[in-house]
Amino acid sequence: MTELVQNPALDATADNTGKDHPMWSSRMAFILAASGSAVGLGNIWKFPYITGENGGGAFVLVYLLCIALIGIPIMIAEVMIGRRGGRSPINSMRNLTRRDGLSNRWIWIGGMGMLASILILSFYSVIGGWALAYIGNSANGLFVGASTAAIGTMFSSLLADPYTLLLWHSVFMLLVILIVARGLSSGMERAINILMPLLFVLLLVMVGYAMSTNSFAEGFAFLFQPDFSKLTTAGVLTALGHAFFTLSLGMGVMMAYGSYLPKQVSIVKTAVTVSVVDTLVALLAGLAIFPLVFANGLEAGAGPGLIFQTLPIAFGQMSGGILFGSLFFILLVVAAITSAISLLEPLVEWFEEQQGISRLSATLMGGISIWALGILTILSLNVWADVHPLGMFERFAGKTFFDLFDYATANLIMPLVGLATALFVGWFMAKPAAENEFDMGNGLAYQSFMFVIRFITPAAVLVVFIYNLS
Ligand code: PFF
């Protein structure tokens, strides 16, 4: 139990399950795992399409600001709580509040975050399933020479077919369960050590392919030339919301991963590294995608269909389209899996903390429940497309289960948890504990962090929260 000595949080609060608390094997292991969590569908699917919808460069600039001013401080705060608490998000918050004599109402930060991770994984896995299905579609040459209408039909018939969706959702969840069940080092670290390098290589191959088109410069300009006339208030808010999602914040995930972080690793440096990696991947994904879209005379602002409808048309028209199309969807699946394992971890860690529950049972209980919840998302896309569970409230009129899960996590839980985390670390967490976890003395870096997390971050999140609700 050397970890108990490494992690000062645990000696006072060790639970009585008699289980060892594992740790990431190195700083690099944590960076890869946290980057794996951050880099996902958000980077490769969502970032390019919201950038397309919001006109490119100016939006990217605002997004970068949001990452720096709001994303990085909240990531630092979450990892600080996780490492200090040394347990699942709920129990870490319980440990911290108990030790410092704070109100136990703060524990809901952990609970709400975990609830969000459950809801998100239930639909994230369904979308991961679409990507799995598209590897096959591409490899089988279904995009080659297909008309825009045919590719549109391919996508809409996938969404209309609950059995196919269920099949791919199940395959995706099974992969995630297999990795998580084997534990931190022989499951997650091992998988991440293979998947993350693969992801980087695939991404670079895709960027290289995009460079071989004659529209690379156009794609580059679209991403990096700011045109502020195209930026709207809604665009700014989208950028902030996405900064949360893409860095995996407000869901207990960084707390759970932080609980396995050895004491000697600097939280600030790793959080900055992870955010930079995540941002680079999003930008590279943009550089891989937009040149292909422009080279084939397609629309950059196509919305969520950019990856599943616009891009396949491009692959179908280009030489090498079968190979590069398949590689692209493999890249998407790899990115989604490393995020999905991080979404399952908080719940599994919490189950494991209960007496008599092994890692395997914890993973099966968590994984199967979330898989079952995913069926609601599948049905929302077809058979239950007209079922609106909260239709009696005007705000939720017309929203399916899937829409509600997405809405509740993105607009309510994530910002609320982010806000509460910032307030907790900025104003309530015991000073010595915060300073100790921050681990860079109490000089300028600490003072700046405290200023941002006390005032700037909460104010920014509050503005978005209120705007989204009004
Ligand atoms: N950050 C992931 C992405 O960009 O796709 C998604 C995600 C993973 C969100 C884990 C939240 C989370 F807790």
C-alpha cells in the first residue's frame, strides 16, 4: 500500500474495503490518458462542424481564449480535487469536505458530475457505433461515386434502423468494457499506450492526404483567418460550451483520473500539456477535413452531417478514397474509445469503493447499465422520434430522450458542475491543501490561478449558463 503514503489524502480517509488504490505508472501515462479522454468525437466531429457553422477563424480565436481562460483553470481545479480526495468524484468530495469541516452539500459536485458522465456515455457510445459502421461502409467502397442523395440516404437509413444501431452500440460498449475491466494499468494504460500513438499517426496521415489536394491553403485560411463579421453571440457561447466538452470537464472524469495521479507530478504542467494536445488535435482535424470538403466543392457549414455526409462524398470522389476514408473512420473510433473509457471510469471507481465489489463486477454493472440507457438514444432516432418525455414543459417541447440527455448535460450539468468546482477550489477548499496540490509555491502563478478561478471562470460560466436558459 505504498500509494497510501504517496497520497496524503488517503491516510485520514482510507476506506475499509481493503483494496489497493492503483496509480498511473508515470506522468506520461497520465498525460496520455487525460489527452485520450479529451481528444474524442468532440475534436474530430464537433469542432470542425461548429467551426464551419460559425464561419471559421474568428470562432477559432474565441475558442482558444476559452480554453486558456476557463478550460485550463477548471481542469487544474478538477485534478486537484481528485488527487487530494483520492477516490471517485463523490467520495473525493466527501473526503475533502469532511477533512476541512465544510458543508457536505458540496458532495453533489461529484454526484452530478458522475450523473453527467453516465448520460453522456450512453449517447456517446451510440455515435461511436455510427463511426464503427462507417469503417465498414468506407472499406466496402460504398462511397465510391455515390451521389449526394445516396450518401444522405446511407446515413438516414442507418439512423432509422434500431437493430443496426444497437449492434454497433453494443460492439462499441463491449470494447470499452473489455478495456476498463482489466484495471488501470493492464487495461487502460495498456490500451491507451497503443491507441494514442495510433491516433496521432492516423491524424498526420490524414493531414498529409489533405495537403495533397489543391485546396489545402483554402482549408488553412478558413481555420486561421479571422473574419469577425461572422462571429455571433451564440458563436461565442458555443465556443465556451465546447471548451468544456472537449477538455472533458464538468463530469467528474478529470477528478477520477486525478485520483490516480502520483503526488510528485505537477498538475499545472500536465493540465496545460493536455489542453495543448487537445487543441492541436482539433486544429489538425480541421486541417484534415476542410481541404477535402473544399477540394470537392462541398459546404463547410453543413452542421453535424459534416463528417457522416459531406466527408464521405469527398472520399467517394477522390483517388485513394477507400483507404483514406476507412483510415479516417478508424481514427474517429480510436478517439471515441479513449474518451469513452474515461467516461465509464468515475462510476466504476465508485462501485469499486463499495465493500465486496471487484473491478470486473464494477465494470459490468456500470457498463451494462449505461449500455441499456443507450437504447433510449437509439430509439429516439427512429421508433420513438415522436416521444417527448418532458413535452409538457415548453422548454423541452419536441425533445426526444437523446435531445434531453444532450441538453441536460451540455446546458445544465456541465456548466453547473464547472461553476461549483471553480467556486469550491477558489473560495472554500482549505488554503494549505490548494497550495500543496498546485505545487508551484504561492507566487505569481498561484495568485493568477486563484484570481482566474475565483472571478473570471465563474463569471464566464454564469453568463453562458444564464444565456442558455433564457
Ligand atoms: N472530451 C471528449 C470529446 O471531445 O469528445 C468527450 C468527453 C469525454 C466529454 C469525457 C466529457 C468527458 F467527461
